[in-house]
Amino acid sequence: NNHRAAPFAGEDFQVSENDVPGQNESGLNNAPPCGLPLESSLSLQGVWGYSSTHEVASAAKCLEFYRQCRALHSNVLFNVGPKPDGTIDEKQQRVLLEFGAQ
């Protein structure tokens, strides 16, 4: 799937990275929703791997992202970058647990 432009012929869904479909607040997702099923991903640290220097998104931000995406019938993925030893950072764990408790 091409994540930064309108889907090509034969693609079966449209992806938005770190963005609600059609909003393009990240500047990465130039194509508006085109009628295909949608999938939206949010990296809790804004990067796709672990970082000890990036802030972790709040549970409130994750919940708002989820609600906006689900209103568009988009599948939602939350990305966590494991630390070098394979464990998940405690801050990211807390966010996911708090989000799940909503």
C-alpha cells in the first residue's frame, strides 16, 4: 500500500500514518479518503522505533485519535517501539493501560 498518495489500482485499503484520514496534519498523507477501507496508525512516540528522547502521547490523545478514526470507520493501529532488550517502556505501557480502561 502506498501510504503517501492516493492508492494505486488494485490496492485494497488506504493508510494514514500518524494522522486521522483526510486531515493531513502530519503533512505525510496527501490523499483524501477515496472510498477504500481505511487504516490509521499512531506511533506513541511519533517515531516507529524506540526512543528515549521522544515524548509519549497521552492516553487522552490516543482516545481522541481513536474516536476520530472510528467515526470514519477506520481500522486503528497503535505502535509502540520496544526497547533494545525487547521490553515496552513503562510510559508507553501506562498509556495503553489507561487507554484500554476508557
